[in-house]
Amino acid sequence: MADRSPLSGLLTALVLALLAFAAAALMAWFVTERLPHLEDEIAYLFQARTYARGALWAPAPQTQRAFSTPFVVGVKGRWLGKYAIGWPLVLAVGERLGMGWLVNPLLGALTVVLVFLLARDLFDWQVGLIAGLLALTSPFFLIQSSTYMSHAAAALWAALLAYALLRIDRSHEAGQPTWRWAVAGGVALGLLTLTRALTAFAVTLPYAIWLLVRAVRRPRSIPALARRYGPLLLVAALIAALQPLYLYIATGSPTTNLYTLVWPYDRLGFGPGVGPYGGHTLRQALFTARRDLALWSSELFGWPYLSWLPLLLGLWFGWQEVEPHRRAWPVLLLAPFLSLVLVYLVYWIGAQVYGPRYYYEAHAGLCVLAAVGLHGVARRLTRRKWPTYALPAALIALNLGLYLPRRITFWHGLYGITRAPLDELDTLRAGEDALVFVRGGHWTDYGLLFALNSPWFDSPVIAAHDINPAYNAAVQVHHPGRSVWYYADGRFTRERPPPSENN
């Protein structure tokens, strides 16, 4: 194994973090353009801006029809996003500072550091470096770290949980206190649950099985395992309890399902009433998983249809190279991914636009496993050091030169959403506060401009649906003193345009 000083490890982690942050920030600036492209992102921004004001909800607007948007619901006169509070609370910090678009690039950079540390501590410095480079050049990483979606945050908490579990055992073996890493793991699991609860269940399931097997094999170790991992579970439970507490305060019930207030069928499971079109079936679930896995097989590292191959090599070489008492870890690096695939069969919808994002929270372990596989192949081809990096470098170049550019072209301007209309509006209104009525029946017609709205409608631009002249007049009464604009078919006008064939 390659032996490196603590300073070398610190410098490597710092360089990887800077590269990852720069790559994700450039993606956010030039590709996603610091804009929401999915209705999910619009709801997350709404929640984050609400929390950034120190409130749990915003008052529902009196002309609510004019401001309706998917995934933002009215409950008892309160306006709420439907999502769990974990990610919006983190995003709120960035929104408070006016730099919300940089939050996910920062979280992505921290995740890459954890990838490096996990690989280094399980194997060696070389594997850690390769794993970090694979992580930060992955198309999957780059898109998830440059949007307003929750997956980058959830992936960070999942990576921290894995690393904390490793450090708990290492600290115990060294005769050192384990409670600090147990608390860190509890914070990670609690925040993961508070961010994406179903994902938290799937990611945690393999670790729970691993600990259960250890307890069954050595029943006398159960009290020691409870002392070692008990603080983790306690801290996780306390943090996760914030979500039902929030629901109780905001809606009057800790079990309110805000998802079903948007779509009554938006539930987990199978059968009638779950999902649209007559109900969710196992056949539909398997079809969706097969489609998502086909994309994942390329998106993971940008090697068309073959990104999974180094994982198999990593299992083989990892079993041989890891310390004998840690031979469960190569499997534990892969198991959260397999668990996510299986658990998400119960959800009726897949994910394609930003890649198969429901699987992203397993990314850290897969990067480590792939690095072990590539490192193992290179070491067996030659004893010299430089070929160890030549194989990963060639594969990364394949991704950056061929696969990633095609994906960037797809992601840029997704759903026709670009920054150009915002720049044009800024020029037209010339510093005046504006009220913009947006024509179009689909959320993509008004989503971009709606994202400019403050939850309290005190932002320089307020965007509303162009419903009809009478309703528009009512909206103007509630928001006086603003220049009025109309936006239809990609154009801003001062007069309400006549209906077109597309509207």
C-alpha cells in the first residue's frame, strides 16, 4: 500500500475539493445557469426563501390562482412546499447570503473529500486519489452538484454516514473513544432522513443488516455494539423528529402527507390509487428500473454502457486487498446502490432528466469501488507506478471528451429554460419593480419567472399567471405601483397580447 504523510493527505483532499467545487460551479454558471429547470427546484427555492426569512411558511396569497405552481400547496391559509425540510434549510443559508446557487457545488466538493478519505482509509492514498478524480469528473456528480435539487445534500450525508461507520470501528480497535464518530454518523443519518426519508431507509438498510449479522454471530458483543452505535441512533432520531414536529406546527398533524395534497396518487406502494393510469404495478416498476439503470450504466462515469464494469473488478480486488477483518466493506460500498434500486421500485415514477437521480446517494461508495477495480488492474499489468494512473486518466478523458459534452448539450436550456428572458426583463424594466403576467398552461411556461418571486411577493419582480383581464386586474390591486408586463411566446410586451394558437 502507498504510504503518505498526513500533510500529503490534507493537500490531496484540498486539491480535490477545489477541483470539484470549480467544476460544479462552472456547470452551475454556464450549463444550468443558476436557474431551476424542474418544478421540484422551484418548490425547494420557495421553501428555502421562506426559511431564510425566519418563517416556517408564507401567507397564502389572496389571489392564489394567479400564483399556483406545482408542489407548493396552501394549508389553512399557509403556503408550504411539499418537500421535507432538510435540504431547504441548508439551501436557505445560501439564499440568505444571495448565493444559493453555490450551495450544491460546495456540498459536492465536501462529498469528494469524503470519497477520498473513505478510499484512503480502507485501501491507500492512490486508490483515494483515483476515487476522488472519478467522483469529480462523473457526469452524475456534475449535474447533481449544479442544480437546486436535494440529491447533492443527501449524497453528502450518505457519504459521511459510511465514513463515520468506518471510523467508529477503527477508533474502537485503536482503543480510542468512539462517541465523536457516532455523533457524526447520527447527524449524517438524521439529516439524510430529514432530506430524503425513503433514500435514508434504503442507504441504511445494508448497514443495519451488517450490524445485525455481527450481533447474531457474537451475541456477547451486543452490549458493546449498543454502546458503540447507540449514540448514532439517538442523535439520528432526534434530528429526524424535526420533520413531524414541523408538520404538526404547520398543518396540525405530524403525519400529514403534503405530497398527496398535490397529487392524491403520489404515494408509495403498488395497486390502485398509487400512481396515475390505474395504479402502480411490479411490471411497471421493473420497466422503470431497467430504463433508469440503462442510463446509469453510462452516466456513472461517462463510459457508455460500461460504467458498471470497474465495480465488479472492485469487488474482486477489494476483497483481496482490504484488511481481513474489513472484508465486508467492499460489499458495503456496493450494497446501498443495490438497496436503492430495490427500494425505489415502490415509487411509481423514475428519473431521467438529471440522470437516474434516485440512485445518486450511493455515488461515494461506487467511486471507491471503481477506483479499487482500476487500481487493481493497473497494478497487475505492471509494477511501475505511472501506469496506475494511466488507465483511469484514459477513461476520464473518454468521458470528458466524448460523453460529457453530449450530456451538457442536453442539460443546457432544459425545457427551453435559459437566462436570456431574465436578462431581457432586467433591461426592459430599467430598475423599476415589475409585475409580469405570464401566458401558458404548462409549468415550463412560467416556472422560470415564478422562481423570481419572493414568498411574500416583495421582490423586484413578481410573476403571475395571465388568466384573464378581470383576474389580472385583481392581482394588480394587491400589488400596486409596479410596471406591468406581459410575457407570451418568448416576448415581453406592455399590452396584453391576444390569444395565440399555443395558448
